[in-house]
Amino acid sequence: MTDSIINISVDEAVELVGAGAFLLDVREMDEWNAGRAPQAAHVPLGTLPDHVSVVPKDSLIVCVCRGGVRSARAAAFLSDLGYETRNLDGGMQAWAAAGYPLKSDEGEPEVI
């Protein structure tokens, strides 16, 4: 299933999101609250089957998690449903390491 997943770099993800791709963060709530990409939408991986309706069918979906494993599962799941997906290789750890902005509801944003 994940053999067909296309992994992309942080720079590619930022470019795609800037061009209109939907950034889907599938991490758990504590990870999301600690720090996230400002333009991301949040649906934890475990709840994705029940909330797939919030993912736009007419957009490229860039999936992200902490390191890239859960988001690869999300990308494969959505791809099987007919979505066009990409997986952010290295996840939010790579995002933060590259210096792209993070936001948090409380305190200084960080990737946990």
C-alpha cells in the first residue's frame, strides 16, 4: 500500500501548499497543540476514517506527522479512496529544522 506513496521534501511541501495544496496534519492532539504549520488542518490518524469528509477531494493532499510514518499511512489510505496525496518526508521535525514557521495555542511552538 505505501509503495505507491510519493514522499516530498519540506521545500516541495511548502511550494505545493503555497500553490493551493491541502496540508493535513495527522498527529495526536498534544503534538498539534505544541506546534504546527500555520496553514495545516488537523485530523488525527486514528480518526481519519471517520472524518475523511473534511479532506477536500479536489485538492492535492500533503500529509504530515512528526517524522513521516503516520502521514505515509494517511497518504496511502486517502490514495486508496481516490485522493491525490503526497507524504512530507521527515514530517514536522524536518519542517521545524528547515526553519519554516510554527504556531501554537500556548507558549513557544515546538515539535514534540
